[in-house]
Amino acid sequence: AWLDNHLVAAGWVQSPLYAGTVTILTTYTGAFTNFVIDGDCVISNGTWTHLVNAATPVNRLNVTINGDLTIGPAGRIDVYGKGYANGAGPGGTAGASQSSPGASHGGRGGYVGEAGPATYGSILTPTNLGSSSSSYAYGNAPGGGAILLTVYGTTDLGGLISANGQPGLTYRNLGAAGGSVFLTTDYLTGSGTIQALG
């Protein structure tokens, strides 16, 4: 399912019977577009994500929920490998020859005896995509995407919110950087997982 970013929904219920993926078409081109849910949002099963980023990295998931957000154990918001690609990004390792150090974002990537690029972004308001690692000999690992959630009620997380970068394809091409998860909520409960690993 593809969800236009200009819509405003009264509420959202994703039942336990739905195991598909909802792609939310929000973007960032100097300012964010936003999908708004006026009431409560329930993701019992299935996945929310954003589009893969190509040469112009504009796709990021940005949702405002004016009620509560409930993510069940089988529900997930996941932008795995949807950040910068082909060695791009402020912490990317494009042009690496035989070996590629891990890409950087909030932490610095690297390789044995070889530091990766400098870090970038904000630890307080993370909105950046993860950078990619790449070498001509061993391929490309794209970084993690970006998730921005503003919840004016309670977030009950039983599932997963994740912006992981893709691991390297071999020991000579280390992994991409994780992206961003920026969750603002009145209350946070549950035993689920929030991660942006690289």
C-alpha cells in the first residue's frame, strides 16, 4: 500500500490479519512533508516504511499522531537500508578501492587501523539518513533511513522501530551507518525495541 503524504486520517487501525507494508510518501527538501493522524494509531501487524533513496536523498518517514500510538509485537516501523546508497552521504566511503571502512553517522565508522569519515547530525534531534559504505571490488551497503514520529498521547511499543544500515557484503566492505529515529511522545511504555544500528 502507498500512502500519500497530503492525507489527514481520522484514525488508523492495522489489524493482526494485515502482514503487508505501508509505504508513507513523506519527504524532506529543506522542510518536511507530514502525514497526520488526528486520533489513535494501532499497528498490530505489518510494516510502515518510506521509499528507498536514490541519487537525491529526499525520502524520510514523518508522521504526527494526535492520539495514542500502539505497535503490537508483530508490528514494525522499519527503514532498513533506505538511507544513502552507493557510498554517498556525509559519512560515506565512496570511491574506496579494495577495502571499505564502515560508514559514519552518529558514531565514527572504520576498519582495523583505518578511521572512517567524521560524524554528522544531531544526538538531540536526529533526522539524518545513514551514510553508505562502498568499494569498487566488493559492492555497496546502503545506510539506514529516517523515522520522525510525533505522538501527542502515549506510545505503547511492543514491536520494533528500526533504522538500521545494511551490513557489509564481505569483511573487506564493512557496513553502512544506521539512520535516525526521532520519537517525541507524552509517555512511552512497552517492551519493544528502538534501534538505528550501523
